[in-house]
Amino acid sequence: LFPGAFDGFPTGASIEAGLCGVPVFCTDILNQNIAFKDGEEIVIINRDVEEICDRISHYRLHYDELIELGRRGRQAFHRELGLTLQMKKRFEILDALLLA
């Protein structure tokens, strides 16, 4: 991307990770999250280094919670951004344009 450009929320890398069950820790500076439950499906962090370290340390000490976060996150990413849903929306747009 170029200066001033933004990949959106969540970023493409976060989507790939989440779809694979990797727990996603990400910022949401622009408050774009409308789909994911913070602390249940993803962990939204700010840009404070100490807070980031504290949040990560919590999950290091509570590995079972980290695994559960990844599991719930995977379900949420498939629910919100899975291939079937994404393709359906794209086909609807294409159909509307082709029939116009």
C-alpha cells in the first residue's frame, strides 16, 4: 500500500489467520469493527506497548483461553468473511450488472 492507504478492518493477513484458527490480536484505530466480539472472537488492542504485553502475557499464562479464542475466532471469521458468503455477495453484484 502507499502512504495514507489502509487495508481495512480486519486486515487481509488477519482474515487469513482467523480463517485458519489463529487467534487474532489487532488494533481498530478507526473503530471499524462491527462483526467480532472483542475478547471472545478476537482481541482488539491499542497501540500502548505495555498493554499489548499485558494482553499477550495473559494468554501465555492461560493457554486454554488462547486456544478457545482461536476456535471461536475461526467460527466468527467463517461466519463473517468465509468463501461461501463472500462469493454469494460477489455473484449477486455481477448478476445485477449483467441483467441491467
